[in-house]
Amino acid sequence: MPIDPIRYVTRVDLDKPGDQQPQVHNRWHPDIPCSETIKPGEVVKVECLDWTGNQIKNTDTADDILNVDLSRIHYLSGPFNIDGAEPGDVLVVEIKDVQPLERQPWGYCGVFHKTNGGGFLDKFYPECAKAIFDFEGIHATSRHLPHVKFTGLIHPGIIGTAPSAEILKEWNERETKLVNEIQKDYETSVANLPLELNAHSGSATGELAAKIAKEGARTIPGRPENGGNCDIKNLSRGSKVYLPVHVMGAKLSLGDIHYSQGSAEITYCGAVECCGLITIKTSLIKGGVEESSLKSPIYIPGDLQNHYGPSRYLTFEGFSVDEDGNQKYLCATTAFRQACIRAIEYLRRFGYNDYQIYMLLSSAPIENEIAGIVDVPNACTTLSVPMDIFDFDIRPEAEIIKRDMKNCALVSNAKHEIIYKFK
Amino acid sequence: MPIDPIRYVTRVDLDKPGDQQPQVHNRWHPDIPCSETIKPGEVVKVECLDWTGNQIKNTDTADDILNVDLSRIHYLSGPFNIDGAEPGDVLVVEIKDVQPLERQPWGYCGVFHKTNGGGFLDKFYPECAKAIFDFEGIHATSRHLPHVKFTGLIHPGIIGTAPSAEILKEWNERETKLVNEIQKDYETSVANLPLELNAHSGSATGELAAKIAKEGARTIPGRPENGGNCDIKNLSRGSKVYLPVHVMGAKLSLGDIHYSQGSAEITYCGAVECCGLITIKTSLIKGGVEESSLKSPIYIPGDLQNHYGPSRYLTFEGFSVDEDGNQKYLCATTAFRQACIRAIEYLRRFGYNDYQIYMLLSSAPIENEIAGIVDVPNACTTLSVPMDIFDFDIRPEAEIIKRDMKNCALVSNAKHEIIYKFK
Amino acid sequence: MPIDPIRYVTRVDLDKPGDQQPQVHNRWHPDIPCSETIKPGEVVKVECLDWTGNQIKNTDTADDILNVDLSRIHYLSGPFNIDGAEPGDVLVVEIKDVQPLERQPWGYCGVFHKTNGGGFLDKFYPECAKAIFDFEGIHATSRHLPHVKFTGLIHPGIIGTAPSAEILKEWNERETKLVNEIQKDYETSVANLPLELNAHSGSATGELAAKIAKEGARTIPGRPENGGNCDIKNLSRGSKVYLPVHVMGAKLSLGDIHYSQGSAEITYCGAVECCGLITIKTSLIKGGVEESSLKSPIYIPGDLQNHYGPSRYLTFEGFSVDEDGNQKYLCATTAFRQACIRAIEYLRRFGYNDYQIYMLLSSAPIENEIAGIVDVPNACTTLSVPMDIFDFDIRPEAEIIKRDMKNCALVSNAKHEIIYKFK
Amino acid sequence: MPIDPIRYVTRVDLDKPGDQQPQVHNRWHPDIPCSETIKPGEVVKVECLDWTGNQIKNTDTADDILNVDLSRIHYLSGPFNIDGAEPGDVLVVEIKDVQPLERQPWGYCGVFHKTNGGGFLDKFYPECAKAIFDFEGIHATSRHLPHVKFTGLIHPGIIGTAPSAEILKEWNERETKLVNEIQKDYETSVANLPLELNAHSGSATGELAAKIAKEGARTIPGRPENGGNCDIKNLSRGSKVYLPVHVMGAKLSLGDIHYSQGSAEITYCGAVECCGLITIKTSLIKGGVEESSLKSPIYIPGDLQNHYGPSRYLTFEGFSVDEDGNQKYLCATTAFRQACIRAIEYLRRFGYNDYQIYMLLSSAPIENEIAGIVDVPNACTTLSVPMDIFDFDIRPEAEIIKRDMKNCALVSNAKHEIIYKFK
């Protein structure tokens, strides 16, 4: 009984732009042609491009980060026709493995310019930065973040089913409404509406491609109806995700590999981004959506996760009083921002600059939680840094030895400050 | 060498109202007289009242929840004079143990009426409910939540140092400003300002007591400057918390014991609330606030935590599209509310009603996280239910057997719905 | 509904010899009178003496260890009549909690003299030593083992049901046979046969007491038929143990509290021994012995265990080549002895002496395993030391700073070597 | 900065016998020529054959197991010259990753015939059996062991440095002595002495090859001086092992990939055996052997291990009373054998036969420990079965549903019993 290697349903080319590869696409739309069919029960392998489609290079400047073209991102592998899937079914996807591509053993974390993508702390850190991570098997290190080494909890940032036409319409309407109402108050985009420029609809051509480009939802946000770009770091190897099916064949797409990510992925280009290889197995729960009241994806994590013991985390608290001293009302987003700021201020004492720490908090296996959401007016959140990723003791009682922490990659001839003065 | 038992610095009386006990207090103020002095390095025991000062009874109705007097809560043990502590120091408190009081082996979770306290989901669940938990050593069970048993990660909801006069002033100003600006838009209190009624300033009397009653900050919210009511479930046995010192002697207070709590404590009276006994040991990092940039507490959890393995959690995703279909912008609070709703809808299938599930999600060792905060416009959060607290299989693929799940305690003659129809 | 505190079925007196307390006993025999009846489903508390019945004191000499009377040990609480238990049933005991007695917040580890008890390494360490541990809530420290702190995985060393007359006969026969065959080859006792001296049969008197004293099995070994002195450190809080029932009422006994113990408990007086309080709940699986083929106890550990993450253990390997270079055949005992020796030799570099390390390996939360038992002729075992119990870095690559490690308690005017020269 | 993929220092051919591949060898000897040089700090990849050199096939009979040629095993990759390594140094090897070979996504567990290899329980199970495991990413399942799925803790069974001539001499002498003394009492080999037949000394030829064949130590046992075949399941991804260096260049060899293994690997061909790919990085601690008293390897596990939570293990106890009722003296090997027997008897109730269970206990992530080694005359050991690898509830209180458990692969026309009647 000769046993064949596992079938690849997608291969990607790292030397060719994503939009020249018909087995990937960068919009959500029910009409994108399926790239392959997968039978329930079959184990298959899916290669994936990195989320920028190879725009970022292994260099020591952040010029590529500055110039990144955000209309050309999220080239997802698929969509896959899951044999027998019908609207109303639950599609169960077991993520059997995720690996970086052997032919590219590195990844990157970036800070986008505030005018071109930004991030969670772009008010303080509007400039660009980059850190390259080298993959030594399960361990990542970075010449731009010395004295740190961690095991990646590798995962796809994006996994989702295709929306139905009705759902797609609802997405576009509600996001347009948001833009209309609040965009005027923000310097950066509050939502990305359909954009024909650089839409890539896989193997679609002609009128179909034009329709998809015009209507297709952008891939940036995760959405309740289909999952998508959830960026859940624990949706890693061995996880099982339950997705609602909205169209015939489910049309499963996935990609945006993260070698590692801190919960919340704060810099936006915020994981250790890379290309990679996912192994999946699917099954169907016929008619399961109604029975399970499944309006949004649910998942069960795998049993193979790096972990350090509960006592190995230095944990920062953040409350919903913003950085200017204004009291907010039960705002977990504000509270979490404060926890991030507290961690940045603290970690400076070891010689890192703010951009380095910002990327560290975004890409290393950082945990967070909403600890309290009812003690009016303050939400309380925490951000937990695993102490064992450093090769020195970071506890408050430890003796401080200043080390040469070098620098992250910055834009050529960058002149900006790398330490922000918080009040 | 006869060895004495560990010294008690506070004993409480479970049969007397909190405000008749001078070793406890229910406001934050720099002038509350110290109840005891503790030397750094000394291990001491502190008894604590439950947060309502014994207002809630072990019964099968929620009438006491309905009638709870929220001006008479959070009777904290202390404040303790930490020998040698000065402003600018870091007070390190090791939580050496937390136990329920042997003389009262039970606790409760409640849902307050929307007009008297409310909770995170009071829009859907405005009525009252209660669940009594029996403590069998480390295990809690509830006759109001059948087929569930869990180990409590017992902790003090509140631990904090006294504010300086300046900090107290800032608190009162910023919270007053909030009330002035937004209270008009809310049905429930957005913040609780100083209130003379039922203020209890420990052993203070006369003018001093009047001053404290007038100025003292309420204990409901945790605050960045001193910690306080953070409700961090993992700040449990073995944890070490680093608190900024603002006044001579630090004036440490603590209380609000939670036998168990789900992260976020969503029902507000939301943990398994109980009276208890805390063992602590303190130390000082002289001048540590500046050196560590310590603007808010940080902590390191202990190594004794109940845990089930990463793969034993059924995890619900929530996005910042609210329950009416409105798109919010990166609002983690909205996203987390959706995750809660998803979990409630799902768990109904086993026969629980919404009030039961609401309390379960609030009191059992539920985890959550902000998974993504940058994928505009959707924040993505998760809520994770440990599957092993149920004595049956709750996975989507499991066969459903309807069980008699009885009911939680409701108000006498309650007529309201116990299942909410979400759109 | 007033709720009573949990019922105590045993209280002990720390100031009175064990044999003056009728609620405890120190032999296994079917006829020891029951001290109390416990109903299945009832939660009860059981106080227990330390295993030596208060012979060891909190002092800085090991004279009490030298003079310990080993005929006066293991005063077990019980036996308890479990209502309705019959031979052939499985008695399920949930260990709901274990605590040290509040009135004695300390414990001890000892090394017995080779001529009076000995231990696993008495060939190298024939002399006496002692370490006193202070209990600060969940943390233990010792003035005799500086720079170490750990969380105790507290448990009863002994839990078992009474043997039937037939089983008792079998025990005595097979152990007598062993003594007859091999005692001549050993300097220390290979088994302890029934001994009338200091036998304590609880409340039995007269002829019954005499019969029990004459026939009763000693409590030193765990035995397959009833469990007994298994010294399984993970049989801690939250565990559920399944015991075969051999007599009417099961006659459950328990005791020998260990605040902490390293797996294998190598010094023999080897845990952090203490008196304590156990909370239990029982149930019965009627006729379960046959259905489950239950010839020896099985158990499911609890979910509340201290842990450090898999990567926080420095692990020593040991093989079945003995300390004189002799090749043994698949002998796990020899292999494990070598792993212990390797750990002792390694840990000396930090300034500890061998007796200190011997007790540390015996009492701290040390793990071990039989890694391989088939690679003839070598069994391979491992011994894992949690690195986080030390307040300094013990990895081979860490810089060595000699610290003042003081000494353990020794016999007054001790003159013996405290470092053994292995070949 | 183009980044090259990681360098392979060994490639293997799955279609050619091991002894035709000069980059592998199957003896320990100081003179085996190095196959490649590795610089400290360099990350390299090493392909490895399965331990039988491709003798076992993916079939449904155990004929290949019956006929296995045990003189043709353990074709190790290497030896590698570690640049700069000298006797007395410590060679630190970080196991950066271990993967099965993509081109062969399956492995096997076997029970050898008692007359040709045998195993830990060959007294009861003298016949042959086999189970094939299919690899779906991190999950293994077997058509020969239905209703079981587990995550492999993949690792090399063998990693070691070359012995010096003196050490080699010592090995051969002490193992010869054992054979001379006790072989007469055993039916199976108690040790495997040097054997010229099928010795494979890598690229050595002529006289050198003859010398190695004559003197070279067999690879079956792990040995204290150099590690070797330790079969430590947790020496997996992310581990760091410290090996003594005995010859110039260290001459590191490794292989014998186990996709998964139960601690102790009881069937002997006992892991999920497979070919694979290891990624390593080395460093040296110059002169470290003396400073660390490193007589045997030590290691620190990685932080990426599958785990289920402490309460998810059904644990069987075993004591040193053998299966015929004979009392042994502190024999951990006997005690562990009893724990294995108890687990086999218990697991039968679900429909598995003994050979299936024997292989399950050997290959799945089973834990064990020596719980007590001092309670004369009984050692107590435990064997812990992770309950979550079954898709049904295996607890004693669970309802038993008989399932079709099929059968493992047996020898063609096998007629032997598959259930052993223990007394």
C-alpha cells in the first residue's frame, strides 16, 4: 500500500505579483470562481503568500514599509469548493498544521506610516519601522530586536467562507454608513469600501471580474458573518473552526500567515508576517447553523501551544482614562491602549526604543484580556508579556544592566524621534 | 522554637453591618485612619467581608438582589500602614493565599435590576436573578446552575493604595466631567461621584469622617493611579502586585473576595462573591515608581492556577457590529458584548435560560481576549468557555440531550421573560 | 436557609501522643472500629496528624530525626464507615481540599540515619539532617535551604480502604517471604512485618486491640489492593481516586499530609511533612470493581496544580549503570538513583551541600519519569528540577555566583562529611 | 539581502537500504568518519531514516515486524564534526524543529516477536503486531486503533556524541560482563554486544570499517556517558540538550525519529516510528564538563508541547508486587509493569484487545512517574493516559458503549490469543 504525500490544492510563486496568480484572490464575493474542490474528510495542503504579496523585503530599512501599496494585499488562497456544502451547513475546518515556507525562512513586523495604514498607536508613532525575524525551526529571533527569542504560535490571520449576495450587500451598506457618519472625525480610514483598483478575483475575467471588483468586500476586517481576518493567534495548529456556510460549496478562503502574533496585533502590520503552508481537513454539520445558533464563527484551539506557566507573565494594567487624562466610559479600546503605553514605558528601561517595543508587543506571544467591563466608568484590561522570551530578567526588582539594543529598521535617513514623551 | 500562627490584622463580623466595623471602610481617601501597621517582610492574615457587607442571603429568591443598597458596598479591610513606605516607592504585595471563610462556605452571583446597578447586558436582561454557589473545598457547584462544577481561581477584586489629595482631586474632577457630559445619554449611572450617604471611613469620627464622606472617591471603578477594583481574576494566590505609593505608609486596602470570576465579570455582581481570608506579605522598592515608570499597577500571577489545557475551551468570536447591525469603529466593548451574546445563544441549546448563562459567563473561569484591534472597522474579541466545567459534552458536534436545568433564583412572583429574542 | 460550616469527622490534638487519640490508628486491619460514618455525597473535613505524630520539632538540630521512633508513625484518621459500601464496590473519594493546619504553619523534611529508617541514598548519606519549612500561604521557604521558594502541591501521602482478612493474610505472607529470602543481604529493613509494639488500633481495646496489634499490616508501603501509602504528589486538591472496597463500610483511612513532595520522595522522611486538614466527598460505584477490573487504585488529578511551563525544568538523565560502574539490566530503580546523583553533583556548584540537595530533591515539586524501559540493558530515567523555585539562574550557561547557602539542621556536634565523593 | 533556505547536512534515500548510504551509520565508535562539519551557531537540517532503515511497510499485516532484521537498525545521521569542539567541552544542541518527511506522511508502532526483539511485556504478548499511523499535520490516527487521535510530541529517539576509545572499551567490558553473568537466566538478549554483521560505519572502508565493525558499540541502549538512544519523548522541538564531548569535533549523531511516544516506549518498536527532518543549532561551553560535573546529558525541554491540563489524565497505579503475587523489593521496573497491566485490563472494557492497548500505551503521549521509591518494600509508579485522545469518555463512571474497535495488524494467519488472562 504505497501512500502518497498529501495533496497540494494551492501552490504560490514568491517571485510573481499576487494578481498574476489565479489561485489567489483579494476580495470577498460569492462569485469568485473556485480554485479547487476539496472533499470533506480529505487532508490537503495550501500554500499562501504573505499578506502583502511579497512587497516587503529582508533588508535593514523600512522604505518598503513606507511605500507599501495597501490596495494590493491579502492574496488569499482559494476559494475552495467544499463538496456537498450548502447554505445553512456548518463547515468545520481542522487546521492540521501551519508552517512557514521552507524556501523563505524569515518574516517581518512593520509599523506603517500614519498616512498609509497606521496602527493602534499611530497618534504617538506616526513614522515607519520594520523588524525582520529569522526562523530557526520553531524559534524566531530578530537582529532588530536583540535579546529576544520566542516560539511562534503560527496561524492563518484569515480564514472564512464566502458571503452570500445578501450578506455582501449588508456589509457594504453598514460600512458605507460608518464612513459617511464618522470618517470626517478621523485622519486615517475608518473602513475600506469596495475598490476596483487592484481587485484580484482569482481566475475570473471580463465582466465577472469587473462585477467582483466593483462589489467585492475588502478583506481588512474580520466580520461576524464569515470570520475572515480575525487575527486570532490561538487559531493555530490543531484548532478546529466552525464556519457558517452561505453559498453552495462554502467557498473557503484562507491566508495571511502569521509565524507569531501578540493578541490584538497592535501595529497593524503587526504579526511576524510570512508566507506559509497550511494543512487542513474539512467536514460538514448539515443544517448546523440553525441548530447551533451559529451567527459568528466559533473555534476550539489545538493542544499544541507554546506556554510558559501562569507565573511567567509580567502583566500591565490599563484603564479607560485616556492618555490626556480624559475619563472614558467603559471603553475597552481606550483601556487596552493604556496598557500598551504602560508596557512601552516600562520596557524602555532596558534600552529598547518605542518602535522596537511597539513591534515586540505586536508580534511576540503577548496575551491580553478584558479583566473588568462593569466597574463604571472604568474598563480594566491587562497586557501580559512572557518574561521568558527575553534572555535577561525583566522584573521590577531585577538589577538593570543597559544593553546595546541596536535599532529596528527605519526609513532611510529617518530623522524622527524614537521615544515619545507621554504626559 | 515554638512557632506562632500567622497574625491576623483584620477580623470581620458576619452578623453586623459593615459600617459598624471600624476596621473596614468604603471610600478612597488619604485621611482614613490606618487600622493596623504591617512591617515589610511580615506575613499577615486579613479577613474580608463580602462586597455587599452581608446583604445577600443563601436563599432561592432574588429579592435581596432587587433590594440591594449600593451605597453600602465594598467594605474594604484596612487601610494598613506599611512601615517605612513613602510616596514614590513601589509597594510590592505578595498574595500568599486567599480562602473563603470557613464559617461561610458559600457565595453568590447576581444580576442587578437595570434601575439599581444593572450590568453589561442590562439592555437585554433588566430583571434580577441570583445563583448560590456551594463551596466544597476548591470546587463550586450551584443548585441554580445544574451540571456545572468548577475550581475557583479565588482572588480579591480590590487591592489598592490610598490616593494623595491631588490624585483624589483629579479623580473627582475627571469623573464629574464625564457625568456632566454623558450621563444624559444613559439610563444607568455612568460614574458614581462622592456620596456622603453611608460613607464609612473606618475609625474616623466627627469632622474627619465628614470630610472623608464628602470628598472620598467611590470604590466602584478600578483606577490607573492606585489599582483598586480591578477585578482581575488571575490576581490570585501566589500573585505579586506592584503598586505605586502616594501617601506616607502607603495605606493599603483590600477586599471584595471572589471565589471565582469570569474575565470581565459581566453581570456586575458578577463573580462568585463571598467573604474571605487573604494572607499577604509586603515589601518596598524604594523610589521605584520613577525608575520603573510605574503609572499603573503591574503584577505577576502565581503558579497555582486551575487550567484545562489550551484545547479544552469552546471559543466564541465577537466583532464590533452591534446587536442592531450597526457598524462600530474598533470598539472592543461592542465586540466583546457580541461574543457574550453568541455564547448565550449557543448554550441555550442545552436547556439553560439566558439568566443562568449570563451568570455562568460572569462567574465561572471564563477567558477572553482582544484578538484584533486594528482591522478597521472591526475589533475582534473572543470569549472562551472551559468545556470541562460541564458534566456533558458541549461541542457543536455532540449529541444534544435535553436536561432539567431547573432555574436560577428570581424575584418572588417574577413574570418576566428569561429568554431574549435577538434579531 | 442558614448554611452550616462543613462537618469535621476528625479533630486531632497536636499536644498529645497519637496513641492517646482514639480517632486515629496506625495499622491496616479489617477489624479496627470505625471512628465515624460518612454518607456518600456528604462533604466532610478530616484533621490529620503529621506522620510522626508530632515527634519532630521546629528547631535547628536533627537530634529529633536521629531519635525518631519508627514504631510510632502514620497515625491515620479514620477508619470511616462509608454508608452503604460493600465488598466489590468502587469507593470514589474526591479530595476537595487539603490545607496545613492553621495552628501549625510549618513542616519539615528529614534524612533518617541509615540505622533508623535510612532512605534512597543512605549508602552515601547515612547521617541525619533536617530542614524546616515555613508556610506563607501557598509558598514554602526554609532557613535551611536558602534562595528557594516553591508552591506546595499539598496532598495526603496515605489514602486507602481496609483490607479484608484474606487480603491481610496475603500481605503478611508475601512480605514475610520477602524478609525471609532477602533480608540477609541488606543492612536496612526490606519490609516491616506486623509489630505489636506501639500498635494503635483506634478505639479498639482488650482482645480486639491485641488481635489487631498482632495481625495488623504496617502502614509503610503502599499496596496494590488498597492504595495506602502511595505518596503520589499529584493526588492533590481536586483529585478523584477510585478505591476497591474489601469490607462492609469500606473503612476508609487517610493521613500523612505532605505540604509538598518531589516525585519518589527520596529521603523517606521526604516530603514537607506536616499536619493538616483534608476535605473529602465520597461516592460509590456499586459492583464497580469487576466491571472496571479494578485491582489497584486509579485516580484523576485535579485541575489546580502549580506549574511552570514545560521549558522551565532542568532535567537530569540517569541510566541503569550503578555508581560503581556495574551494568544492571533494565533496572529503573538504579537508573533513577543515578539521575538523583547527577542532580546532586550539579547543584553543588551553587554552594549547597549534599544533604541540602538531597532534601531539596525530595521535598520540592520535582518531576521524574521512566523515559525508556526497553533499550537493553539500560533503563533511562529523568529527574526534572523546576528552575523557577530558585531565585537565581541554575542553567549550565549561567554565570556562577557563590552564595552563602548556610546549612541544613544536623545532629548536635555532627562531624560527618556533607559532600560525598562519587567516583 | 536574499536569504537562503537553511542548509541540509544530511539527505536520506527512502528507497535504498541504510547501509548503502554513507551519510548514516549504525555503531558508536570514535573513528567513524565525519559526514559533515557544522559551525557553532549555524542552523542546519538533518534528514533521518526511520530506525529500521525502511524495513516496515504501510500494510495490514505484521509479517514485516515478524521478519525484521535487528542487525540492520538505527542508521544514524552523522557523525558531525562540530567545529572547535574538544574533549571536556559541553556540546549544546538546540533542537529547533522536528518534522516527519513530507514524502512519507505515516509511521508505525510494532510488537516484535519474543524471539526477535521482544518488549517490556513479551511474557504475556510474545506474538507480533503492528499499527500504522497516518499523519495529518500534527495529528496522528490509526486504522488499527480506532477512536483515537493525538498530537505527536515529535523527537529524535537518539542523539549523542561519539565515545572516546576508553569509554568505548568500558562500555564493551561492562556489557560483556552482564551478558556473562545473567544471560543464562533470560530468554531474550540482555544486551547486544559488538557485532560485525551488518555494521555500517558511514563512509569508512577497508581496515577502518573492519575495526569499527569489530569494536563499535551497538546503538540499542542509551548510555550515561554520551546519551544516545534515550528515547525521551519530551526531548522534542525547542529542547536544548547538553552533551559531554569525548573526542575532537564531538562527532554528533542523531536519528530514530518518533512522531510520538509514550514514556517508557514499552513495546520496544514502541513509538510512532518514522523517518524525519531535524533542525538543529549547536554551541559549545568550553571546558564545561568539569565545571558542571556533567557525567550524563542534561536537557531543558522546549515550550511547545501538547498538553491537556493536569486533570485530563486517567492514572493507573502499579506496585512492586509482580503478576504472580511475588513481593519485590523497591523495584520500579516491576511496579511500572503492574501499572501497564492495570491499564490494559481497564481499557479492554471499551472493546480494544491487548495488543492494541499495548501499542497505544507505547506510542501515544502517555506519562509515567516513579511516585514513591522509599516505602519498603513497595515502589509505587503511575501511568497516566490522556483522556482527550479518545473520542469517547473513558472514566470509570462513564456509560460503556461497545464500539467496533477492529484489530491491529497481525501476522498472516495468526492464530494466537489477543487477550491475556492475568491471575
